[in-house]
Amino acid sequence: MALAWPMILTNLAQTGMTATDVLMMGRLGPDAVAAGALAANLYFAVLIFGIGVVAAAAPMIAAERGRNRHAVREVRRTVRQGLWTSVMIALPSWAFLWNGEAILLLMRQEPALAAAAGAYLRPLMIALLPFLAYLVLRSFIAALERPRWALLACVVALVFNVGANWVLMFGHLGSPALGLVGSGIATALSSFLMFGLLAAVVMLDRRFRRYRLFGRFWRPDLARLAAFWKLGLPIGATLFFEVSIFNAAVFLMGLIGSAELAAHAIAIQIASLTFMVPMGFSQAVTVRVGLFFGARDPAGVRLAGWTAFVLGIGFMAAMALLMVTAPRLLISAFLDLDAPANAAVIEFAVLFLAMAAIFQVADGAQVLGGGMLRGLHDTRMPMIYALAGYWGIGLPLGVVLGFLTPLRGAGIWLGLAAGLAVVAVLMTLRWMRRDRLGLMPSDTSPAAR
């Protein structure tokens, strides 16, 4: 819990930036929410892959510290190559996202929504590089089990993002009212602020500066870069398969109707907020399992893994109950419940939240299982599980239920739930069979000796 709670709050603050964007877009109208959802999901399809790849930093650093608590050079090599990887991912991603409007039109989205989304994407995409670099530094301080600085940087950026949105979107303090474009600029500036603050911390704090993370940054380290990508690429693919099915659901909702799309954006935003808690436990358990894995202590691995699993699943069960019993309360944060223009969107959002409640526990189990296995440097099979569960089962089932039955949007959400459940079961079973699969090192813990 000491390691996880700052990570959970950091995740909530990071998602809070997106949530505040959606909240303020709601004041521009349902069309702005729909256009923002299209743009954000295209952006996150790219971003989540990058997040997965740079996530390799945490288990690599943790395992090295498990082997040698005073390692400096090996930790520095990993962080540097994580920063190099951030640049390698950002450059082609910018070229892709610059053409967001054309891509959305190819996906048969409404021209007006595609145009607004494309304009929003161009400033938003700049946030990709500083955010990925921030995540590398966050993995570094988390693996050193001092995650609170990342939380502070993110909270400051969240407050800044709210103010920048207020100024740039609505034209306050002498700024022109830029609407969605202003929101994209605010998010990019907030990401630079997050990275800058955390970079200052690792350069100035005496516990971090001895690593000299930015010294000779230009120096190549191809062996470590290859090891980083070998571990991180399957993680990136796993997260991409998971998030892209939700992105596909957004585009499918766009084919059904704008009211369903706006409701989906609100419901998925609420579900994303609750997901940040098991995600934080997952990040913490990667570090804790990685430390015991590097120390070759199977008993420590077992205890760390199951502790996080129980905590995360318990929270998601409580959130499922809240979504079923108080959906309108949750929706009221995004839309005026008394406005007649919002009635259709609210009705669909209530229905979609009921669907989200169905997969809360499964969603928590799959992300926790992935984090536990990641601490063991086991990333390839989880990638295959994600591909089979999300795209082999979840998406086809959602399409069938959404377009070939009267369920429409609810059918798409049921398909998502089925995909998550399959992946959750597979991840958990692999963790339970880790000894038989040879994922565990031999026991050299003090108790064993």
C-alpha cells in the first residue's frame, strides 16, 4: 500500500486531466464531446502502445535492484534507453496523428466531427513525447520505491490543465476562445510541465542525482536498447490490443449515432477513472514482484502478487456496485441532468454504466495479472492472450450483438465485457502456474538458505 497509493493517485490525476477536458467539452455541447472522443481515442491508440513499451523500465530497474540494491550504472543505462525509446515512438506517431481528420473520414465518421477532431489532435499530439518521458522517470523513482514526487508533479500539472483549459477553451484573460483546439494546447503544455518538474527532481534530489540520468544522454547503448524493446514491445502490444478494442468501440458507436457516442464517452471516462486504482496496484506489484524476482525469492513473489490482486479486485467490486446503484449521480459530473437536449445522452449513459459494472472485476483481474507477470519479465504470452481475448472474442461478439441484434450500443459493451473476462482468466491461470511454467527463479532467500 505504501508503494501503491501514490501510484493510484498519480493515475487518477493523469486521468483527471482527460476527465477535466471532457467535463469542459460538455459545456461546449454534445457534438464537442463526440468530436473530442474521436480524437482522444485515436490519440490514445498511439499513446497506449508507447506507454506499454516504456513500461519495461520498471521491471528492468526493479530486477536489477533486487540483484544489487546499490546498482547505479545498470539503472542509468535502462532509464536512458527508455528516454531514447520515447523519442523513437513519438516521431512516427506525430506523422500519423497529424492526418487525424483524414483517418477518421476513412473510418466513415461524420465529416463535421472528423474535422473538429482533427483540429484538436494537432496540438494534442505534441503531448506524446513529454508524457512518455515523464513515465520513464516515474518508473525510475517508483522502482526506487519513492513514487510521491511523480504524484506531486502530476497534481501540479492537473491544476495547471484546468486553468489552461478555462483560459484557452473559453477565451478568458484576453485569450481567444479556441474551443477544442485550446484544450489540446492545454494538455500539451501540462505534459511538458509534468516532465519538467520530475526531471528537476531527479537532478536535484540527493537520492536520485547520484544516478546522473541525463549525463551523456546522446551516448548509444544498443545492447540495452535492444533488451528494453525485447521486454517492452510485448507490453506495448498487450496494452494496444486492450485499449484499441475500446477505441474500436468508440468508432462503432459513431456508426450507431452521436447520442450513443457521447454517452459512451462519458461512461468510458467513468470506467477509466475506477480502472486507475487496479492499474496503480498493477504498477506497484510489477515493482514488488520484480524486486523479489531479482533477489530470487519465490515466497516474496507469491506474497507480493496475491496481496495486490486481492486489494485491486475488492475495489473494483465496490465500484461495480456504485455504477449500478447511482449512475445518474456519476453522469451529473459531465452533463446537466435537467437540460432537455441531454436527455437522450443521459439515458444511454445510464445503460452503458450498467454494462461497465459487469466487467469491473474482470478488468481489474486482467490488469493485475498482467502486472504480476510483468514483474517476472513474462510479457509474450500475455500479449497473445490479449490478442485472442480482445480481438478474437470481444470485438467480433460486440459487432454481432451491436449490429445484428436490437441491443445496439449495449451489445458492444457486452462484447467488451466478454473479451476482458477471457483475458482475466488466462492471465490469472498463468500466474497460478508460474512454477510449473518455469517463470520463477530458484529460491535463494534467507529462509531457504
